[in-house]
Amino acid sequence: MAARIEKDYSRFRQIVKGTIRKNLKKYISHSEMIGRKGKDLVSIPVPQIDLPHFKYGHEEVGGVGQGEGEPGTPIGQGDPGEGTGQAGDQPGEHLLEAEISIEELAEILGEELELPRIEPKGRKNIISRKGRYTGIRRVGPESLRHFKRTYREALKRQIISGTYNPDRPILIPIREDRRYRSWKEQVKPESSAVILYMMDVSGSMGEEQKELVRIESFWIETWLHSQYEGLQIRYIVHDATAREVDSETFYRTKESGGTVISSAYELCRKILKQEYNPDEWNIYPFHFSDGDNWSGGDTARCLKLLKDELLPVSNQFSYGQVKSHYGSGQFIKDLRQHLSDEEKMVASEINSRDDILQSIKDFLGKGR
């Protein structure tokens, strides 16, 4: 029975994953998944899946109306609910909340976008210790008893002793038959990585622009989490000046000042220099803006900071330009004109939700 349940559950998981894979573009372009992310699991509304359910035999049919009373007794309508309006005659839309691990979601993303796995650079500086079941032993706690192996030993013993009757195959394990899972601790080196998100929060960046950044960041983190055991995330917002903030402030704050992009790059450089040795860390700066900058002089300053300070220490520097009615969109043109020969520089335009999928592929498709 247990094996059958496990088989059915595995099949159900495959159906869920297939449905997510089929609708991945819709999930990527919408934010419905973001608020459902926990530490290790993501809750996803998955439509059109028939859930397995119990079916009663003829003699066990039960349910409402089987209590005390005489046949033909009318059943009341019950207490009125809190809803309003007339009852409809059409079936509603049934959405199933399916949970999927971050690793499974990243696997689907990687397969569908054909993302190459990242080859981490730098010294492997984090050591993790994980327990893993590696064998069978004769003693151990009852919680680790291996029932299949225990009954196998009982079967062997009864066959050898001549007490096994194939016509009445009853196995009775004794103390000597019991077997337990054994485990040992494994030491595993892990690579560490840091994402530094930077975003222009000046007046020209509206809620829709920040939502595009938020959605894209979710998928970037999902993928990089699957590639690195130790992933840290830092957040920098800027208008005319830059400051480090938490994630909530990063996506919600709005300023009314001008835009000096170099202030964010300066702060990014400072954080990296003080806390993230490039020989030990895989470094991923991401900057999002609508392409406005205060002056050509500051853009020249940004280009110099990128070329001399940020690109040499980063696995990749990613610039995402979101479309705004108030932004000029000039900055991405300057980057492409002056840094086109820099392999670690990747720029992508995100004009709408439909562009997010391609933009993720632009950023993560290099395998760096």
C-alpha cells in the first residue's frame, strides 16, 4: 500500500511539474508566485488538475442526510451566509495550491530557458557537513529501522530453518532479524556568492517599473540559489545619492530627487572592497534604471568605475533598463557604445512583462 501511495504521489508531482513547465511563461511574466515563496518551498496556484479522492463502495455510501430522522423529512436551507447576490448555475474555477521546492522550480527554469550551469570561480571557502544514509547495520534506534531489510532477513532465516510455508507466507521477525539504516557525516566544500542589487528610485521610476524589477529579481535569485549553497543578497537604492537598504525598502521606496548613477556604483565598489574578496566570492552586481542619468560627465564616471573597478572583480555585471514614460533610455546606449568589448558586461531592455523571460535569458544564459 505504501509503495502504491508513493508511486501515485510521484506521478502527481510529475503532473504538477508538467503543468508548471507548460505555463512557465505566464508564471514568469506575473508576480503571483513571489508572495508565496518560503524558505525552501514556493506555493503555486495550478489550474486543471484532478485531485485523487476516495470513492465509497455501494454499502458504505454516506454523507449529508444519513443522521437521525425519517425518510422524506425535508432538509432546511441552513443559515444564510455572508455573501450577496443571486446564486449562479455555472461551475467556478478551481485552483490547486501546489508546493514545489526552490530546486525543482530552478530546474524547470533552467531546462525551459536552456540555461547553462554556472562554473563557480574563486576559492571554495565554506565547508558544510551533511548526514547521509550510506548502509545497513544490526543495531540502531527504532526510528531508523529498515523494515524491508528486516523482513528480508526474517525470510532468509525462516527458509534456512525450514519454517517458511509458501502456502501460508507469514514472516515473524525476531530481534536478530532487525536491520537499521546507518549514516555518516560528509564534508562538502561549497562556493559562496553575493548579489548586489542596485535600483534607481527617482521620481521617473514608477510602481510598474519596480514591479518588473521585482519579478525579474525573483527568478534571478531562484536560479542563483540553485547554483550556490551560500548566496547573500545586498540592496542599494539611489537617486542623486545612494544608500544600502533592506529588501522591503528596495522594492517599495520612491524618491523625488535627480539621478546620479555613479553614486550607486561607488557604494557597490565600497561594499565589495570591504566585505567580499573576489578570490573567495562569486560576485553578481545587477543595476536597474529607466536609462536616465544626471549628466554625460556622470555617465563617463560610471563607465570608468565599471571598467576599472566593478567588472574586474565580478563574474558578470548586469544592467536592466526598464521602460518609463519619463526616462530617456540613454544609459544603455552609452554602455553598448563604450563597453561592447567587455564580456562580463550584459545589458538588457525590459519594456514590458512579456520581455522578462528573454531578459532573464540574457542575464543568466552566459553560464558565468
